[in-house]
Amino acid sequence: MFLQQLVNGLVIGGIYAMIAVGYTMIYGVIQLINFAHGEIYMLGAFFAITFISFLNLPFFVAFPLSMACCAVCGVLLDIVAYRPLRRSPRLAALITAIGMSIFLQNLAMIIWGSRPKPFPQGALPAYFETTAVSFGGVNLSWFHLFIFGLTLFMMIGLNLIIKKTRWGKAMRAVAQNQTMAALAGINVNRVISYTFALAGALGGAAGIMVGSYYNSIYPTMGYVAGVKAFAAAVLGGIGSVPGAMLGGVVLGVAEAFGAGYLSSLYRDGISYAVMIIVIILIPAGLFGRVLKETKKSM
Amino acid sequence: MIPILEIKNLYKSFGGLRALKDISFNINGGEIIGLIGPNGAGKTTLFNCVAGIEKPTDGRITFSIDDRALSIGGRKPEAVTSLGIARTFQNIRLFDNLTVLDNVKIGRHCRTRSNFFGAVIRSKFQQTEEKMITESAEQFLEFVGIKGRGQEIASSMPYGDQRRLEIARALATEPRLLMLDEPAAGMNPQESQGLMNLIRRIRDKGITVLLIEHDMKVVMGVCERVVVINHGEWLAEGVPQEVQNNPKVIEAYLGTGAADAAQVG
Amino acid sequence: MDKPISPNLTRGAKIRIGLLILALVLPILPFVSDYMLHIIILIFLYMILSLGLNIVPGFNGLLDLGYVGFYGIGAYTSGLLTYHFGLSYWLIIPLAFINGAIWGILLGAPTLRLTGDYFAIVTFGFSELVVLFLTNEIWLTRGPLGLPGIDVVSIDLTLFGGPKWEFVGEIPYYYLALVMVLVTCFVMYRIQDSRLGRAWFAIRDDEVAAVSCGINLLTYKVIAFAISAAFGAVGGSFFARWVTFLSPDMFKFWESFLILCMIVLGGMGNIWGVMLGAALLVSLSEILREVLPLLGLPVEVRFLAFGLIMVLMMRYRPAGMLPIPAVAAKMRAGRKKRKKEKPVAGLKS
């Protein structure tokens, strides 16, 4: 039982991590909680099943294609909704984010209907179902390995991008101080768009994995997942990418064990409770800096 | 007589940066004291430590009224104001979008009591208190010289009047010690003269005044004693004339060698 | 706070009195159906809720995303007290108020020291936990099955040897709701023009300056939150006794967002603006509910429309339709420079 829950926790935790880094990166560069990020995750799943069902694309083509579409959606979201409010007070931007979230949820409902859809039959390779590894009473299928592997690959990839590439450095610069970054010649808007693209791609990937793994895709799936991933980002310290990754895994495991041993009814509540407790007690999270409103200069 | 404010061995560090080092000086009741020093000397930081915005890293600040000595280092700013120390800000912090009169009425907050229930049921107490708040607010406006402008929006007033308004609001808290942070900044000679008169009238009401100022005419004209700090350390103290001619002070403002140049010149 | 100096009433006052008279006679007018009354009662209810929420972002400048939590607590408390103990609604109103305030203090005290973003998130989490609780604690709330058969409001004079008169139909509820809105409005006006209101506006305008005037930020923010919660709970208590059926999915985040839309649309911080926003959005919601199926669109498009409206409002008119200058200045683009420019020496200021 224990091992089974651990595996469940790590699977879902990895997925939370992928969504959480999206929140944390965007908060890092524009200090906005992108409420609509959960909807990008949801769109990823819908894009995938649309590509598979209507364009008859194979899974391994639909996957990266959907990720790319989500990246584009992320960039569009920024350009259309957030960029015009760059200089506006936070309250206005937050309300816009919530508005976009609701808009996208309902747009999906109109386009695809509100009933949960299964992942298309036969889309996934048959061997995904078969057991790859078995230990301690737990069977890990190839699907499990695929998810683990892909999540790990993307996390490592993201870390490399942030640490080693020019764009990554630019992102970190903008996250630290937008004005200085601009003065140093960085095109801040471009960097922000790039961040949204990355966040969108990862979120979309998470959506496809969840949709295919749980075989259920519906327009409001981004809502709950989004809040939990945000909780993970807060736990890890908002603004810190490794923090978000760790927070995601910790939250996923906590949720699995909590649901398994305590109460499955309050499965979602665990995330909310963790989030509230972390924010109140240690707002800096595990790795982050405390985001006190900068003291206005005397 | 016990000094109204005693600052003893005050230290304040921000991380690795030592903003204030071992500052000690006293202010006696009824004095007008100037606090001067080059930019970045730590004057506003000192104000902030007294006012409660910053917590001293070490040292004691003692505020004495009616023979009661209170240690105020580290107290919350609203508590410090209630005890009787008011301050204005270097960059004027008015309630920009509220009326002039409301700004001063808010200054009366710590001397009044009405709460939610009073507001809703308009008890006799609340009504009397509101009347008092309005009347006294108008009196404070008149005292600083902006009478009859109560309904104007604060941010629409000319700069000099905004300064006066901020002082009126500070006075409305009924302080024993008033700390003014560069009140004469941006004022022309006429306005500075008016400000000096206002400060004297404030002192005549029994309020001790501590002011940070760069305008030397104002410092010389209205301060009875001057304290000079530089690089967070106490440099000199005395009557304005003494301080003005103190070679260490001249050097602090103009750089090394300037003291000699001043003597030669 | 514009007091007419002349003996003639200002235009604004005339409009308000006209509306009041209209409101008083409305149910008696011939063309007014029960359905219309139902909608207007709904508008009144949302006016109460909007006025309550308005305290937090409108008077204090903080974003509360969990308002529906208090609404739900008020509703279920009212419903359960009625269902199990047959408590009279006239007792429930003050109880709901106090209960709401207590929850406001419980949630507010630890969280109001947080910055705006975190506070918004925590309030959101709170309201989600409330819904979870209402859904899962079946022994208490009957969970998703809902709580049916709540008594209607009644005026019970049997203790004094008189009759018991139960509310039948919409008309009695209409007048009750109207009175409650007027009382809420009245309270808001009184607060606005008082020491408490001024303290809140000071906090909204400049926290540091407010503190220098002796205002304790946490205390006043908690008071604001508690009063806001109290009105939310009172609104909920009315809702329970009016629709006589409750279920947890009536209290989802969407409601918080909707009420937020109302105050933003109408003009945050402005008592009349907020009421106008409530009237507009409830009407719009009902109109869309009728019209959309005719256009072949699903009813959910309403929500989409609201989301879009909010995005557009923030972009083009963030201060709302009846803005007040203090909030308009805060909501408009262009970060206000904190430093007051010192005029160049030598120029007359």
C-alpha cells in the first residue's frame, strides 16, 4: 500500500511540478499569478485529443504539436490580456487573469462540450498498458515510466535552459529587476513572451499526460489542478523554479498519502490547507524570498 | 530637567550596511533642534528609528513626558504617534485622493475613539466627537495658514501648501515632539520665511521641534541647537554659529581640504 | 459626501427618491409578474452582497476572492438552524451577522498581514475549503443531496396570543429584501462618513501615512473584513429562507467572482456604483439566460461573457461606471511616482 501510494504520489507530483514551474516562472518575471495557466494545461489535453481524433495524428506527433500550440496560447494570453496592463495596478491584472481563466474555461465548454471526454481509443501505444517493472507489490507500466521519464527530462531541460542559455539568463535578469534588465539591452517584452511560451508548453504537456493517464478530459480540469499547482509553487517558494519542482512532488506525495490514509474526500482540501498554512507561516516557502510589498521609500 | 528625547548609543544596520553608528544626543522640551548632515548621512534613518518605522539594531531611545520615561526603540509606529511623537515625510505623504479637511481629520484619529457602532447609530458621544474633529481640523488648517480650503483634494494643492497640510495633519495628532523631514525643500525664500514663522509658532504652543533640513538659512534662522551627523556617526553639536564654523562640519559637506580653503578664503 | 447647500434637492437625491418610490410600489403595479419580482429580489440580494464585499476592495484596497465562503456559511447556518430548531428568521439575522463577523476575524487576523496577492489566494483557498466541508460533512449538511424544506420566513406573534403569518409568494420577500438593502446602504453611508471610514480610506490611500496618524493597520483591516463577512452571512441567511433549499454547489468560486464583477463594473468604493453593478449584472445574466438558447448557444456562454466583460473593463475602464476619484486613481494605468518632484529652486511654486 505504502509503495503504491508513493508511486501515485510521485506521478501526480511530477505533473504538479510541471504546472507549478509555469506559475512560478510567470510570477518571477511579471509578478502576476496567472490564473489562466490551469486553462492552458486543460487546452493541452483538448488539443491533443482533437489532433488525434480529427487529424488522425499519432500520439507522439500530437503530443509535441499540442505543446507548441499551448506555447502559442500562452504568448497570446500575455499579449492580449496582460501586456496592456503592464503598468496597471496589481488588482486590475489579477482580475484580468481571473476573467481570462473563466473565459477560456467556458470557451472550451462551448467548443468541446462540458461532458468529460475519454482519451481516444487506441491512441496510446498498446505496450503502455504492460508492466515494465515490478517490485514490492507495485507494478510500474511503461506508461508510468513514460510519464516519469518525460517529466524528469523536461525538468532537467528547463533547468538547463534557465542556467545555460542566453534566454534563461535574460529571464533571470528580468525576474530580478525589469528596469535594469531593460537598461542592459534586454527586450523585456520578448523575454516575457518567451517565459509564457515555456510555461505554456510545460503546462500543456502536463495536461496531455493527465488526460491520457486518467482517461478523462473536461473543461474545468484546469481549475483544481491549477490551484494545487499554485499551492505547490507557493510551498516551494514562488519565483523559484527548483522550489516549484520540489513543491510539486512534495504536494503530490502528501496528497496521495493523505487521500490513501486519511480521507479521500478531502483530497483537494489537502492542497488548499497546505497552501494556506505555508502562506501564513512561511511565506518564503522552501526556497523563495519573502515577497513583502517593497517598502515605499521614505 | 529631563530631556524630552534621549538617544543613546543608537545603532542601525541594514544587513551589512551600517546606517547609524553609536549616535547619542538629547533634546530638551521646547527646543527647536536641527539635524543636519550631507546626503546619505542617516538623518531620515534616525527619524525612522524614533518614529518606529525601523527597529534599532542597538541602543536606547527614551521619550519623557510628564516625568514618565518611555523606551520607544522598536515600538510600532502607531504606538509612537499615540505617545506623542509626530513626523512628516521627506517626500510628502498625504492622502492624495482625499480632501484637505479629511487629511487633517485622519490626523485626529489617535486622539479619538468612535468605532463601528458609534458610526452606525450616531450616539451622542460620536456626534460630539465628530463635531470636535471637524472643528479642531479646521483650526489646525488655519494655524498652518491654509484656512478655508478644506474641500479641495489634497493632491491638487500647490506644493508649498501640501507641505503645510502635512504639518497640519501631524499637529492634529497632538504631539509633544514634532519631527519635520526637510520641510523647506523646494520652497522659495518667501515660503521658507513663512515656514520658519510657523515652526516658531509651533514651539510657542509648547511642542518641541526636531527638523532635518538642508536649507541653511532655515537652519540658522530657526534652530537653537544643531546636531550634525555624517556617515551615520555623530559629528558635532552646538549652536548654529559654532557648528557652521566647525572645520569637521565644513569638511563633511565640502570634502577634505575645504576647511583649510575656507579659512584661507 | 456632497451635502446640498440649497434647499432644493440635488439631481442625484431626486433620482434616488424617485427610485425608492418606484421600489415601494413596484409589486402592486399590474404588469409586474412573480418572475420579475423574483429577479428583483435577486438583485436586492446581490446588492447586499456587493455592498458587503465592497468594503474590502472598495474601501480598503484589498482583493477578497473568498467572499462566497461567508455567503455559504451564512446560508447553511441559517438553513440548519431553521431546519433543526425552527428558529425564527428575525433571530437568525443578528446571529448570522455575528457569526459572519466571527469567521471574518478568524480568517482575517492571521492573513491580513499578507501582501495583496497572497491574501487573495488565501481567501480563495478558504472559500474552496468551505465548499469542500459543505459537500463532505454529510452528517451535518446532507452534502450534495442538499438541504430542502427550509421554513419560509414568518412573523410569529403566537407568544403574544396573536396569529402566525407565513411569507407566501414573492411579495413579502420583496419588501423584506428591500428593507434589508436600505439598511445595508444606510450602514455603509454612515460608516463612510465616520472615523472608521476615514481610517479605511487612509489605509487605502497610503498605509505608511495612515500608520503615522496612529492607525493600526491590522486592526482596521480585520474590522473591515469582519463587517464584510457579516453582511455576506446575512445575505446568505436571507437566501436560505427565500429559496428554501440549499446545496453546496450554489456556493462555488464563481459566485465570488460574480460579486467582484458587480463591484468592479459599477465602480468600486462607490455605494451607488456597486448597487448599479449588481442590478446590471443580475439583469444581464437573466437576459442572457433567455436569449442565448434562442441564438442556439448554450447557457454557459453567460459565464464566458462575464469573463470577457471583466477583461475589457480592466483594460478600458478599470475604475468602473461610477468611479470615485480615490479608487480611480489607484486603478488606472501608470504607476504613480511615489516621489513628489521638488520644484526647481528659484521658480515660484
